[in-house]
Amino acid sequence: MTGTVLRALGGVYEVQTEAGALEATIRGRVKREERREDKVVVGDEVDLEPTGDSGWAISRVHPRRSALVRRAPGKAPRPKTIVANVDQVVIVFAVAHPAPHLRMLDRFLVLCEANGLEPLIVANKTDLLPPDEVDALFAPYRSAGYPILTTAAKQGIGIAELRDAICNRTSALAGPSGVGKSSLLNAVQPGLGLRVASISEAAQKGRHTTVTAQLIPLDCGGYVADTPGLRELGLWGIEPEELAHYFPEFQPYLGMCRFGTGCTHTHEPACAVQKGVHEGAIHPDRYDSYRRLFAGEDEEDLM
Ligand SMILES: Nc1nc2c(ncn2[C@@H]2O[C@H](COP(=O)(O)OP(=O)(O)OP(=O)(O)O)[C@@H](O)[C@H]2O)c(=O)[nH]1
Ligand SMILES: [Mg+2]
Ligand SMILES: [Zn+2]
């Protein structure tokens, strides 16, 4: 029997199969074969075998079609797979409470581009900011060609559009804590009853209400993963030389620098990308993110 991992809870996996959702453990063989950290993650396709005591065990993990992989928090460089086999990443930020951390959004977009995942930016809590300020915040992303949805989960605004965007495919909702990821999913599919919590008024930060990722079968077809809020987002498996290709608005300029494909677009004379910034076609904040990522700057833990 095969199935899809819906969630992992301390060595026990909830797996969606044709016969419904089952709980399964992992066979020792799988434990040894796969990398320790990421041996089975939410979204994985797995084979199940019956165990002696009428339970089920994961006997094989199918190769991943895609994965959202970040650098694990902490000093040691290790990857952490947030979710496997998704087509789309819905990157959720609040327009306020907490204030949007757009440099993290840039990192998310680079991760999506590098991993072949389609990004959809959702600007939630639009009830808290005038529309022209919301537009201004996300204008660099709109002009870079990214799709953006504006929502207010509490007021039910933009929910039908979000439902349309996630039905009949597999998506992951990701973003900082307290931006309203679980609230949005509760609005998209009434009856889900995902836990939500107000953000800390003092610190203006989320409370990390969702603690483990879970994949949710949608009534309208497909799956969506709710994931825990991220404090920071480090890139994994991306070389500095590739980075410029992951900024869509840089594309018209690449190869047109004096130093050609050897240009790092950080300091060289007659750099077409820097010219694009001066001419206003590339937003200075996006270019700043590029330079920081190129320099390998690691984001400090923000919480
Ligand atoms: N004003 C306003 N508040 C919202 C909106 N959406 C969610 N909230 C509130 O924001 C708080 C955090 O919402 P959650 O859905 O728990 O946020 P989350 O992104 O799932 O957070 P984590 O699970 O910690 O990652 C709750 O108090 C929600 O009621 C919105 O559109 N407008
Ligand atoms: Mg949540
Ligand atoms: Zn250049």
C-alpha cells in the first residue's frame, strides 16, 4: 500500500491512503538508509507494510518530486526539509502586526526559484493598513512579476481567490509566526479548526502556535500544508554565482555587464544590473537582498 505523509509526531506518521488515514512507524531499514534529519517529511509518498501487531510501517520513501529545503537553524550547516512534493509555496506575510520582513520574503522567493516551486505571495491583515500603503509595500514584487494576493482572514476578504489558487494541487503555506497562515486555512475550509493565537502585543511577534507541519486534504481537491512560523530563513544548496538567476527582474540585464557572465553585480564597473538599479527597473531593496545573499550573510535569529 502507498500513501502520503500528512504529519509526523514523534516517530509516528499519519499517512493518507486509499483506505483512509493510518498511523505508521518507520522500518529500521528506512531509518538507516535515509539521511537522519529528513528521512520522512510531510508530503512524502511512502510504501507501507503491515507489522506483526496489526499496525503499519513505512518501508520505502519514494524519490521526491520537489522539496522546500532551508538551512536548519543553529551553527552547524545542515539542510532541513520543510515539506516535500509541493507544487506551490504560498508565502504569507502580514502587512502589519507583525511588520513584514521583506528581506525574508526575498529569501523565500530565491528558495522557490532554486527549487522549481511556484511562489504565490499573500499579503494578509490588509484590514490593518490603508490600501495604498499595502500596494507600495509589495510594488517591487508586482513589478518583478510575482503573483500577489491581498487578504484579510478575519473579514473573509480574498479567501475565495486563495481557495481558487490552492484547489486541485499541492501547496504549502509558509511565513513568519503570527501572520495568519492557520487563520487563512480555517477561512478557506470552514470546520478545519486549526489552532490560532493572537500575537504578543509587547513583542509584536507571533507565538509559534502551529508547532508541526501538517498536510491537509482540501474539500475542493488537492492538499495544502500548514507549517510553523519561521524565525529566520537560511538558504541551502544555492551557490552565490547562481543567485542572480533567481531574481526575475535581473534577467534582462544578465550577460550585458562589461565582465559578462563573470560579473558578480556587486562592485564591478559598467555592470548592467547596477545600471538597472540606477534606472529604477530593479528595486534597491531587492538589489540589497541580492548583495547580502551573495556575501553569504546569514540572518540572525530574529526572535
Ligand atoms: N487583524 C487581523 N488579524 C488577523 C488576520 N488574520 C489572522 N489574524 C490574527 O493574527 C493572529 C495570528 O494568527 P495565526 O493564524 O495563528 O497565525 P500563524 O501564521 O498561523 O502563526 P504560527 O502558527 O505561529 O506560525 C490571530 O490572533 C489571528 O486572529 C487578519 O486578516 N486581520
Ligand atoms: Mg499557525
Ligand atoms: Zn553585473
